[in-house]
Amino acid sequence: MIELATNKWQYLFAKPTATGVLKAQPEDFIVREELGYEPSGEGEHIYLWVQKVGLNTAFVAEKIAQFCQLPLRAVTYAGRKDKHALTQQWFGVHVPGKQQFDWHELQLEGLQILDVKRHNKKLRVGNLKGNRFEITLRDIDSTEELEQRLMQVASQGVPNYFGPQRFGETRYHANGGNLALAQKMLANEPIKNRNKRSMAISALRSWLFNEFVSERIAQNRWQQVCTGDVMILTGSNSFFIADDDHVAIEDRLHKNDISLSAPMWGKGNLDSQGAAQEFEQQCALSRAAVCDLLSSLGLKQERRAIRIVPENLHWQIQSNRLEVAFSLPSGCFATSVIREVINAHTVE
């Protein structure tokens, strides 16, 4: 059976030599959602801007639903946020009519409601411009190469890997809790809990994407355009197929106007063509069991950019501490940026 290992994925700039401590305290990992639009101030959806520490997003949604005496499906959020962090994010509460709540009465340790607004549309998963991160790494054993690596990240970006949060708590399983469940699915063991099954499927699909990206780096195809490659327009879901004019396409790549992509595996044919499709089919062949399972689940073939370039990247190095801040599009992982800079040991 295929092993769902997460420790073999390629680095873009070679593995960092410096080590440091991440999340020594929640304030060392701050995440603020960037909604990208302003709630209208009217409508049957209540938007809650909250700050939470030591709480996972799904748990907070359950508590909001209980407080409002509403079914859980009436409470939504744009994205799951780290439990072991200080995070600010939006929750949506669907309340037809003009029912009001005294939000001061919602008492939950680690939770603060910072603002309440109404909107005329439901808050849906992924309905975000992105997230702003402020991260502190402590007890760094060597700061010599940090400046150079951060400059490389600013100019060249990093692999758009799914981060360890997607794969679950590593303290419960060497390869991550959700991947342990995915391993059971590959062995045809049923997972009855609907939420756990969903998390396992998501982790498995993300693992496969990371495998494609890593393979591309290993074969020196990181920013080498191949005829038939699927090019995604930056900040969009739109894409086009690369033709033989590689010079023009690589110029747009350099300007971060477009990005190469890899498959988010599912049922149906790959969008890539020609030589690019041959490469992806070869990658899939050695991971056929994973591909077959994902296809059987009814997921559709989709694409995801293989590179992310952090926006508004700033940093400060003091003694044995690094403070870094940047913004990423929705669905991208700050830990994948940090991974190229330093070997971060997480304290949880």
C-alpha cells in the first residue's frame, strides 16, 4: 500500500539550515481575514467579526448556533483558522426576519466579538480575499541566511503546498491525523463519522497535489513551461493552455501575472494537454490507488496554482527572533512560506 508520507516534499531553495520555535504562545501566530468587501449593513445574514484564542473554528460555530438556538447549518464561516493561534475571522449567522441577539451574553473563554454587521448574502467557504499573517519565530539558532531566504521568497514566491494543518495533528500520528484516516480509506476501511470522512478526503486530495508540485520541482520543471501546461491567471479561477510561445508565457510568469498549475484530482480528464499531460499522467501512475479513490468519490478534476508570492512581505530580525508579516490569497498556507525560510518547531 502507498505510504502517505509528508516529509519528502522538495524545497524550492534547498532545506533551511536554521531552526526556530513557532507558536511558543498564541500571539506568535496572528491571522486576520481580509474579506475583500464591506458588509452592506442590511439583510437577513448577521456577520460576526470575532477574535479567538485556543479555539477551533468548527467548535466556535457550534457554540454560536447553540446560543442563537439555530441549527448548525445556519452558522457559516469563510475558512477554518488555527486553534493554536490568535485569529480574527468572520462568522455568518442566517436569521430570517429582524431577530436580534445580545451578543454580550455569548460567553466563551478565548472568544471576543469585535463587531456585528448585517449583510444580504450568505458567508460561504472560500468567500475571502485572503489572510494577513503576523508571525514570530523564537530561539533561532542562526540568523545568517534568513535575510537572503526572505528576499528569495519575496521575489520568487514559494511552492503552494497545503500546510500541516490540512493533514491533522501530528502528535496523534506520524503522518498526521487526517492522513491516518485517509490511509484507512485506501485500505477499504469505512469511516462512519461524516466530518472525519470529509477531512480525510480533503487531506488525501491535498497530499496528492503536494506530490505533483514536489515532483515538478524535483524534475526542474518549477517555472519551465511545457506545451499543454494549464496556466492560471493570478487572482482568478480562469486558465488557458500554454502554446508553443514559451518566451511570452515565461515573461508573464516572471511578472506573476499567471502561474503554472497542478491537478486537484477528481473524476474526468486532465485539463492539461500534450507533453504536460504526459508528465501529469506519469506522476499519477505511481500514485494510482490515491487517484482511483478520489475519482470514485465523485470529485471533479480541478486546478490549483503551484506557486504563491506573499504580498506586502515585511520582516525584522532581532537577536534570535524573527518577526515576519505578509498576506496570502484564500486557501494558501503561511506555514508553506515559513517552511522555505526556517525549520520551525511548533510548540502546542
